[in-house]
Amino acid sequence: MTRNTLIEALIKKQESIIDNLEDSVERYQTASDIDEQETREPEDFARQTEAKDMQLRFEKLVREARVALDFLSEQREQIHERIEKGTLVKTDFNWFFLGVSMPLVELEGLNLVSISDQAPVYKDFVNKKTGDHVLVGEKTHEILEII
């Protein structure tokens, strides 16, 4: 499996995440946009405030997801010879992408796990090389390839 194939799968997944988040923003924006001149119950205005809060939260998630997408897009042309942010690591169990947190991506029978550079396990990968082992959860993985 090539680096480009794996990165493209991550980009496609991230684009799908952004689409879903934007749909949520739209739903909450609609829910928060009630005509205040109409006769309404006080509960309606409370729900309007809650919907606006949720809209703002989802807008923040969209911005963060776009930053992650930009990072992934930049990784198309990158080559990594050591483990750092943006590295793909093949182990005896699955692939890991280091640098952003995303849901699991299944690709041609393989699992591609994304790990944020803020996650504690990220530090366990740094300074490792081919043949080293890394503990992820309760499973020890042997590093087979770094790309």
C-alpha cells in the first residue's frame, strides 16, 4: 500500500467528517433562527439559545476539521524517514498515521488508525525505528515500515 493511497483515504474520510459537521451547523442554525416577533413560549427561546450554542460548537469543530484536512493535504508530498507528525507507520497489526485524530479508516482489509500528536501514545512512537516495538492500548506492535 502506497503512502499516497493511505493519505488519500484519510483525506476522503476527513472530507466526509466535514460534510457531516456542516450539516449539523445548518440544522442548528435553522433551529436557532426563530422569529422573535411571533408569540412564543419561554421554552422556545431557551431552545433557541441551546441551538445557537450547539451551532457555535459545531462551527468550531468544522474549523478544527478543516485545519486537519489542510495538514493531510500537505502530507501528500511529504516523505518521512523517521517518526514525526505526518508519518505513516506500518506495524504487524495495522497502519498508524501520526498527527491528527480521526475515526478508524478501513482500506482493503487494513485498519488505518490516526493518532493526534496531543495523544499520550504519540510520544511512544517518537524516536522509534523499524524493528522497534510500541505499546498501543494493551497490544504491542512491531514497527515494520516508516513512510
